Amino acid sequence: MRRLAAVSREARALRLYPGQKATDAAAIAPDLVTAEAEPEADAAALAALADWCVRFSPAVAADPPDGLFLDITGVDHLFGGEAGMMAELRERLLANGLPFRLAIADTPGAAWALARHGRDGTIAPPGGQADLLAPLPPAALRLLPEDAAQIERLGLRRIGQLLDIPRAPLGRRFGARTLTRLDQALGRHAEALTFRRPPTPWVDRLAFFEPISAPEDMARVTWDVCARLCARLEAEGQGARRFEVGFCRVDGKIAPVEVGLALPGRDARRIARLFAPKVEAVDPGFGIDAVLVAAYEVEPLAGRQAGLETRLETRLETGLETGLPPAPEDGLAPLVDRLANRLGPERVWRAAPVESHVPELSVRRAAPLAAAAAPSAVPAPAPWDPEAPRPARLFRRPEPLDGVIALTPDDPPSQFRWRGRLHRVRRAEGPERVGEEWWKRGIEEASTAHVRDYYRVEDQDGARFWLFRAGLYEPGQPAKWWLHGLFG
């Protein structure tokens, strides 16, 4: 059965409505012009509109098929208040030829009801949505069509009438779903929304009278907007690990760039410096009319002496010795941040120990400046044994060696060939025998073929290698030698 998916204002004036049978609609309006519905295109357009609305709030949630929720908590002051934000949104939507209805309320349910069934442009005062919802029909509570129809058949035409009914009889008569929707609209029950971006109250914005496009102007406004947000963070004793700047183009598109910090920070100068190479690659299109900045992963950050920080930064930038030992957050963090934002965060890491004597299982990747052992109920892994040093570079897979000569089975090699080059051993230590972790799979599956005898050797040029002989010695069988790592 073919039904109407959406209707224009003219069709609605003829009492046509979504969900109506196409044959019934044609009987009412014989000259009705229809087009095939395209739900996939509608969803894509709604997603694009949600991304466009990021210029007003970083927390935007889609309400298919034709609605959007914007959480404007803590960001309306950037537009001079809720009325100023609504006025600018209205102006921009009109400029793009989009039909719309707007409302602002404490809860998503109340905003939905006022926008679709109330007066366009309604701004409910804090805590005052109940009085504005009272004259609206029950369908404004986002009830299922059959539930709303049943309520209206009983003569209840307004939400205010539902509020006058005692809660227990109302729930028994119309079900828990009606109570839930009523509580969500009035703020008695929380409602979860799925935002396209993580919501954050740490947002700031700059708007321009004339669009900008020059790289130096974009770099300057990046510093300006970061300075404003970092001032707020400092006033609240907070720092953030991730910052995102969005350049709002006049064609409605958002060009976002993002940087991350190894440790929470709020130094606007350092953050803007990390943004600089990424801002140069932003395409301004026909111009940028606003810029947004948002901070994520915000956590408390204690203040530090400005003089000490300045002198430490001078030491890093100029190489001059000041006699002050840099703390990790001052000396190493800027370097880690620059490397991570240029090379990618997955390429900057440090090795952390794991409880295993098998070399390739005894190390894992950890954040560069993460604590060696975070407080946890699980005991921290033991550090590496200083009596059994491991190479700075451990190969992903051991590489085979040939031309190996050893005097006896338990002696280190006197020479070996690796990657076509012959190395003569000048010094050697070992062996260190390493077996498989048989207790994880069972003693029955253990094999002597998995035993390794490791040696630390140094060749005639001073290069140091970590190599091993696989398996136990067997008379008449050639030994198999492998190179597993290189010492610094």
C-alpha cells in the first residue's frame, strides 16, 4: 500500500497528512503531484544539517526523519543569550530556504512538543515548561499513534487534562510508555540522546563581520579563540587532553582540525602552535565567517609557576641551559605533543613491562607519559629484570642467520652472517635459556623445539646483537640461529 511520507504546506492545508493512503489523497486533491520518497537521501541531508549546526552547539543529535536536538547548555552566552542564538539560527535557515520550527526548553521532550505543536519560536522559562505544555494535544508527548488516538477517543484533548489525573490510574489506563513520555517532557525522567559528537560544555566561538580566508588570519583567530577557552579552563582549574577547532565556511560546511596532548594542558600558545601546521592545510572555500573551539577529556589541573614554565620553555626552544631540571609535563610533553600530532598518536609510545618471560610477550605499548603503574586493584607488573637486559629494538619476527660457527653446542657463535654481511663476534654473554609458557596450554603440549638459548654478542665494529639458538642440541642436526633484536 502506498502512503504519503511527507506533505507540503499547501497539501497540509487541504487536510492531507503523512501516513495517509495515496488513493485517499488523490481523491481529495485530484491534481496532487507526488514524488517517490528517498529515505536514504533524507537521512544523509539530516546528517549534513546536524554537522552544519555544530556552529551553534557541539552537541547535536538527530531526531529522524526531520528533526534535530541541540544541547545549548553553556553555549548560548556566545550568541548573547537564548533569544540571540535562536535569532541567528533562524536567519541562517531562512537564507538557505529551509522550512523550520524552533523552540527552546529544559528537556528534549518539551522542546519537541513546543516546536511541533506549540508556537514557533517559543522559549520556555527555566522550570516553566509544564504551563506551556498544558494546552497542547497528547500527541505532543511523542506517543505511539495508537496510544494518542486512544487518549483522544476518551475525550482527553490536552496534556493538562492528563496532568490532572492521578498518576497510578493514568499508568494503569494508558500504560508505562505514556508515563515515561510525560516524565521526560516535564524533566522528571532523564532522556538519553545520541549525539554525533561528544557533548562538552567547554566551547568558545568567534564570529567575524567579514569572512576571512588568508592563512595568517586563520592562524591568528585560532590563537585568539584558544586563548579565550584556555582562560576559562584556567579560571576553573581545569585542563584538557584534546582540542578541536572548527572553521565555519560561508557555504555551510565545517572544516575541523584536532590536536591531542599527552598530559592535560591549557597553554594557549602551545596549543595554537600545534594547530599551526594543520590550519595551513584547511581549505577556507569562499571564506570563514566563524571559528569554534571545543575541549574534550577535561580534568582538574593544578596551577604552576609561570616563571618556571617560561624559563623551561626558553631552554627547550633555544637550547640554553638554565640550571633547572625540566619536569616531564614541561620538558618532554611539548616534544611528545609535536611528534604525536605530526606523525599520528599511534606512532608515539613507550614500552611497558608485561608479566611474561617470553621476549615478544613481555612488552606492550603504553602512552608516552602515562604513569608506570596506575592505581588499580590489579597488582602492577614487575619491572624488567636488570640481570637479563633486553634490546632497545626487538624485531617483530626473528630473522634467520646463516654462516654461524660455534665451538661447542653451548658456546656463543664466533661469527654469523646477517642480511648478507659477515659479523665476527668479539665479546659474548650467555646463554639465557627461555622456554614456552607451558602452564597456559598444558604440559602435554609443551615441546623442546620451543626452547631458546639467547646470547648477547658484540661484533668487531662494536654493534651489539641479541640472538638465539632454537631448540635443544641434537647430534647430527644443524643448529638453527635467529637474530631477535639490536641493543642501542
